[in-house]
Amino acid sequence: MVIHFIIETEYFLKKETFMKRIRDAAKAQCPQKIKDALSLEIRLFYNMPLNIDSCQNKCTYAEKGLIRPVHISILQPSLQHIQEALRSIADEAPLQIVDLRVSQFYSMHPRVEIILNTVDHHQKRRQVYE
């Protein structure tokens, strides 16, 4: 099962509002609790900084993912908030996540994209033994 949702963000988004948006989006796509192991991909899209926003070439490169944020230190809190909010569809969300990928980008439309996928244990075992 694959669940993909996009959470629109604004500059001063509070933790509670952010987590509520994630919980609501997750419950809308998955009304039942997930018990399987999970693969989680998070794509964080931040506001364009002024030095990039003022130059059209840099802005285009940033939108294509060629210029990426490297000095942003809010990655860890964002990850914790997302894992905590995902408890609405997976009771042991942090423990169920066996594969995690987090990417950061700049965008004119700040948002968080979350892709949650269940991991099939039988398929993984077959691949290991082959």
C-alpha cells in the first residue's frame, strides 16, 4: 500500500497545525491502522531565500533541484513531528519505519510531501535468498 500526501506550509506554521494537517491527510487516505513495516520518504520544500528569489536563473535552478538547502537546521524537528503525527495511522510509527529517506529543496510553493509505503516481508526474504 502506498500513501502519498502533500501538506502545504507557510513561513510561520506552528507545530500543532503542521501535525494536525498530517494526521488529517493520513487518516483521509488510510482510515485503518497499519501494522506492517514502513518505508517513509519525506520531501521538504522550503521558501526561496531572497538571494535566490531575486535572480531568475538561480530561481529556475532551485526549482529544478539543482540548488538545494544545506544550512537549514530544522530537519530533525520536522522528522520528529512527522513521525509523531503518523501515529494516527500506525501506532508504533517510529519503530515501524525500516527505510527512511529525507530530501530538502527550495520552492516558490513551500510544502512537505510524505510518501508512506508498506514493506512486504515475504518479498524481501525471497530477494535475500535468491
